[in-house]
Amino acid sequence: MDLPKCGLLSKSSEQSVPLKKIDIEVSIQGFIANVRSDLHYINDSDENLETKFLFPLDSDSAVYKFEAEIDGRTIVAEVQEKSQARTTYNDAINSGHTAMYMGEEENVGDLFCIELGNLPAQTAAKLSFSYVQELDMNRDNIGTFMLPTVINPRYMPDCTPSDEQEGGEPEGVSEQVQRKSTLVSDAGTLYCSDFTIDLTLIVAGNRNMTTYSNKIEVEVLASAIGRKQIKTSMKLNTGSDFTISILYEGFDNPWAHVEEGNKESQSAFLSSDVLMVNFVPKVEIKDKPCEFVFIIDRSGSMDGDRIEKAKETLLLLLKSLPVNCIFNIVSFGSTYSFLFPKSQEYNEENLRKALDLQKTMEADMGGTEIFKPLQGIFKQKPSTSHSRQIFLLTDGMVSNVPSIVDLVRKQKNTRIFTFGIGDGCSTELVRDVAKASHGKPTFVKDNDRLQSKVMSILKSSTCGITDVKLDWNLPKDCSLVNIPEDVPTIFPGEKNILYAMIIGDISKNNNGKKNSLKLSGKAGESTVEFEVEMAFIFKLASDCDVPLPLHRLAAKRKLSEMEICRSDENNMNTLSVDVNIPCRHTAFVGVDKNDKHIIVGLQDEPRVECSFTESAHYLGTVASASLDLKPATCMSRKMKTAPASSLKEKFFGFFHSKKKNSASSVSSQSRQMAPEDSLDMMAPVQMMDCGLDDLDEDIADDHKESKYDGGYKPSKVVQLVEKQNFDGSWKLDESLCEIISKPLDRIKEAAVVKDMNVWVTAIVIAFFRKEFAQQEAEWNMIEEKALQWLKTKDLEGKDVIREASGFLSA
């Protein structure tokens, strides 16, 4: 099978335009990363070319600059409404001008398409763009930045959204889905023999740094921010995603940054001041009985390590469930099936049935089609006495995300926690489904422990605060507009970041006073409140190395909210154009009007638009970098720019501003605030050339060849969890002795109580604590169940766990 050409290609002749080098510069300040990219191409042919390529970009990143430097001239792109941008680009190409276009692909919000037209013969081109994004924060104060090097195939199932999902039972336990899918992207990457990717990383407040082949770990001290930074450089491999992991120390206290707007800007949004607030709510919430539905991706691309991790994770989840819940398991690929026709009581018999399924799971169900299984679940109305919590584990290879999000958004009393597994997972799917359902997105790279991340989420999944209301105690004549307006679900113990647009001069009226934020909302049937004091830290626009990063992130948050809520397209376009950040309905476009080059063969031919599927093999690459650009020649917008004052009137038509008083408040329906995960850098794309029917099998073969010739052996944690009884106890047998490396007769001789099950259970708890302290998130709820069981037994006045610890150390 011939691999398709890929990289930056000529659209007319499919002649490759070699990508020689990618430079990446990542600058991390606090919880925000700024990424700058340079892609160096050379057209060494004798013809002027039109080129096109795709690249992955996290759906929550805010792209604020797109430029090209060609033959000493710089083209600066600006955001226009998408059809207008396309017309501007086509008109420029047909007139012989060099032009460029960049926008989201249809129905795939985390893939961007860049077109460069009339690239002169024997000419070098440097494409540059910049974006900002929050790091993905977890409960352990670790932030993650990701540089993807892979775009996985995306499927477009022929599933028409239906309004019938509001009632009724599934049409049987197993539902066959017609496998008429469109393979959206399918290509291999073509590099020059001397191709390189160079990364430069700058971290403020750094204390220690450790470098691995595909990961950098950094410790950052809050006290060192602003006075210390480290800079390092390295070459990257193109075979797997690259991760930067930041451990934050001293960031426990809440704080608020005020970023001054650019008062000279014509943008209504960018000229206003913006507030960013960071806090960790510490409130006790009583758990409500829940229905747990575990949706497991069993498509062929999950084969190998991914499916084994998913099986181990499912085992831990099943063993850790509270006794007062109901549960179900849904497997999906091209088809889907339910373990039970509807969720059943969590008891010993039903747990046994679930474990029988868990043991036999394989990645053998074809493609990745998520819409139908979700629709099947939603046909069953959630219990009035149980809050429905859905855990979706997938490698996210789908492209009909808007249809899935629309389906999810209509559901009541349902929260979805999404887990994107492996390199190349769709960030749009994982983020937007969680946001639309008031849940939380999590990304797990192939080298990460899925088990720990899922179990950490399970522990907090039942205690989210919804219907959130924020009361700000602010200086006189100042008020705020929350961004997003519908405040996301707040999870106690987790870092939350919120934005707001400031109305009034807060720096003038603040006088160094502390301000407060009072948060209130619903947790189950109860009302909870949390109040925090914070001093405002003022940052002038001139103080930022990156132009207005908080403004860009706040604008992207608002655009994301409007997209999920399907807000008026004209309002979205107005905001997107005003802040120069593209959304689904807008795109970047730039034209070099100082030079003319006619592409051979195009002068007399009408331009025909190329659909996403037709152009799938023009898949390409990107990353990030330092810019050293000459004064730019900017295209003028065809759209007339309104004055800042009139734009503000438009904005406050769809921003519901608060009353101007010292204690302002806005009520909201809860929507999930993503931790704004992983800063996906634009990087080389690797794809496979195969038909739909062969695709998952080929991916599965690649996984097997790389790691599984010798078979998969579960960890000792998993082996012990498998052996735990439903009541939380363990029994003594030879296999358990082998796991903990203690002879059976010695365990019996050392017993400090008559009940051998009590002694063995204490030994297992002590073994977890001694040998697997760093994986506590995986066995913590298992231990809690065992401790509850021990409380019901006669311990004969002994501290059995301390005695067991001494026995293991002997």
C-alpha cells in the first residue's frame, strides 16, 4: 500500500514542499503557557504553488496571531467571518497575490487547516503563529502541557441526531449500528531527511527540572515567580506526544490578577480590564446516592496497552463503588452493548457479573462511534433518587462532536466525566462533552497511569457544586461580568480558575483593600457556601511579554460557552473578530498585496472548494517557536470595524452585566469549567494509509508489535483488588501469599487475632501503604471499604494495621 504524500503539499500537483525545521518556544508563567511557532518550508520547484496542511490544536487554546514571512515580506492575518475569509483568500489567489488562510475544519474543532496560496518558486516560507492556554490542573497541584505529534483517524458515523432519546428503554441489550463511516483524516507524514524539531522551554519560578525522552518535569515555587526563571533547549522525537509536567508549590492561597486593557485598542473587549481569580474551595459535602455508568471504548485502536489499562481501571472502579449505588457498563465500537438492560443495584451477584465481563473485554468492536451508545443510555430516564454519573473512557477518534455535544446538553441530572486516552485523542470531544454535562475532562497519555487519574475523579465525582452563584464584594462603582456567565461546576479540593470583565476603574477605587468572593450553590439537596478573601494584583498591559494573555483566555472561554450553548452566530462572529481569535464560524486570512505570482494552470480555471474528506491526505504538521519578523504589511478588512463604544453596546447585549454596586452577583446554571488542560503544541502529524475496514486492525497490530509479544501482566495492586471480597475483606490463600511475598505458614504464625480474615485484611492494607504509597489514588477507596469492614469485627483490642506493618517490615 503506497503511503500518501503529507506535510505541506501543492494542491495542484501533490508535489511535496519540504518541511525543513520546526522551532518551538513555550513560556510558562504561573498556570498559563504562551506558545510561539515557526515552520520553515522551502518550495524548491520551478513553479509557484498553492499548499495546504492540517494540524492538531487543543480546542481550548486561544490563537491570537498568524503570520507568514516570504521572500523578506511579512503577511499578517486577521480574523473574518469564515465565508468572507474564504472569499478574500480565493479572490487574492485568482488575482495573483500570495495569501494565507487558517481555520477550524468542519465538525472537528481541534483540527486546523492552513492554506498558503501562490508560494513563489525557489522560495523559503516561514509560517508563524502564537496562542495561549491554561495548563491542565489536577488535585495534586500538577499542571500539564502537551505537545501532540499525532492526529488519529476521525470517524464521521452516518448517525442522524434524533429527538427520541428523551424516553423509553434501549432497543435491547445490544444495539447494532450501521457501519457507514467516513474516515476523515488518513495520511502519513513526509519529512526531509534532515528534518528537526527544536524546543525551547522557559519556566518562571523554576526550582528543579528533570528531562526524559518525551517528558520534562519541573518544580515551580510561588515565591520565585517574577524573580527567577530557567531556560532549556532540546531536540524532540516525532514518534509520540511530548509532555511538560509542572509541580506547583506554595500556590495554595487564593489570588486575583487584574490585567489592564489596552486603552488604545479598537477592540471593546481588549480595551476593558479583565480579572482572573484562582482558589481552592474547602467545604465538606455529603455524598448523594449515585447511578454510575461506565462507557468503555473497545474499538480496534484501543488494543494493547490502552484496553488493558481500561480493564484495570474498570476493575478498580467496580471494587470501589459505594454500597448504596446502582450501576451499569456499556461497551462500544461500531456496535454497542449494555451489561444490564438498565442500571442494577450494586451487590455481590451483580458485581460478579460485571467482573466476568471486565475479564473478557478486548478491543474487538470495530470503529469508534459514540453517539449511539450515549443515545441508548439517555433513552433511560435517570432515577429521581440517584444522580447519574457517567465515566467515558475513549481514545476519542470521532469527528461528529457537535452532534454528540448537542445530545449531551439536553440531559438532566446527568454528569459526564470524560477520559481521553493516548496520543492524538480529540481534545474537542473530551472537553466539550464534559463541559456540556457539568462534568470534568481528563487526558491520559500513553505513558501515564489511567488508573490513578480515574480513581481520583471517582472520589470527587459525587460532590460537585452546581447552580453556582458568585457574590463579589468590590470597591464602590465597580462590578463584574462573569466569564463564562454560567459558572462551571465547582469541585471542592480542586483548583478553580474564573474570569470576569471589569466594569468601572477598580485600580482607582481599590486603595489596596482586600476584596472577597462568596460562592454558593447546590450539592445534591443541600445548599453550600464558601467565602474567600483575596488582594488584587494589578498588571499593566505594558508589563506583559505576551500581549494581554488573560484577555485572550477569557475571550476563548466566552466563545467556547457560546459554541456549546449554540448562541447566535452573529454574536459569536462579533466577539471573535473583535478579539482576533478564530472560532467555528470565523477564520484567519492574510494577503500580500505588494507582489503578484500566478499559479500555473489556475489563471483561467474557476476555483473549486475541496471538502475535508477529499483533502484528507493533505495532512500536515505544526509546532511552536520564536519569532523575529520584519514590519508587516497587513491586509485591510472588508468588514467595517465598529468603534469600541458601539462594540461594547453589542457585547453587553449578550453579556448580562451585573448591577453597579459593591456586592454584585450573578446566578448561573452550572457548566463544567475545564482545567484547560494540556497545551497542545502544533507538531508533526503521523497517520496511516488504510481503508476504514482495515484501519483499527492496522492500529491494533502496531500496538501489539511494540509491547505485547510477551503478554500483559497486571500489577500487584490490581491482583490484590481482584482478590478483595465484596464486603471489603481478604481471605488467605497461596496466590495472595505470592503477591505479598510472604509464606502462608509465617502469616498464620504471626497472627495477632483469632480471625484470620481480619489479620490478612490488615496485612493487605499495610502492604498497600508500604509498597504503593505513590499510587494511593488507585487503592484509597478500596482501603476505605476494608477499614469499614474491620470496624464491624472484634480486633481484640489490637492495632492490627500497625502490627501488620511490623510483620511486613520484619
